[in-house]
Amino acid sequence: MSSHPILFAALMFASLCATIKIWSIVLRRQGHPWGKCLLMFISAIPFFGPVFFVFIDAPPVLPLAEQEKPFPKGTKVYPDFYPLINCIKRFFSQQKSD
């Protein structure tokens, strides 16, 4: 989030405003206090989720040289599924011609 701090701050402010609005609706509503607490907890997730994310240390990004190498061209990852895929293609091509 360091590349766009103004956008992040604006989105967090909008999320906080929406959370406070939902809390005011929940508190004015009739119902059991445990139900209100549960609704308030659920409605706070869109605000507190990103806040916790900012303070959690994410794993470091590996340089491209250390990342997992892609499959070479022409390598078939799942060669056993080709008969099934071809059968499905034939089935749908027949459906179009009918």
C-alpha cells in the first residue's frame, strides 16, 4: 500500500463512514443484544481487515530469478484430460449444428 497512500486513506475513510452508518442502524434496531453485537462485529470487518493487513508483515517478494520457473513451452501439464476435453468440444459443436 506504500505506492498509493492517498487512495488507501480515502478508501479507509469511506469504509469507516460506512461502518459507522451501519452501526447506527444496528443500534437503533429492536432485537437481542447478542444479535446486535454479532451484526456490529460483522459490519466492522471491511474497516478493520485492511487496518490489520497494514500492520502484518507480509512475506518478502522474491526476485524474478528466485521465483518458480514456468513450464517450458510444449509441456502438457495434464495430458490425461485431453480425451475428455475433446469429447466435450465435439458434444458442444454438435449442439450448435442441430
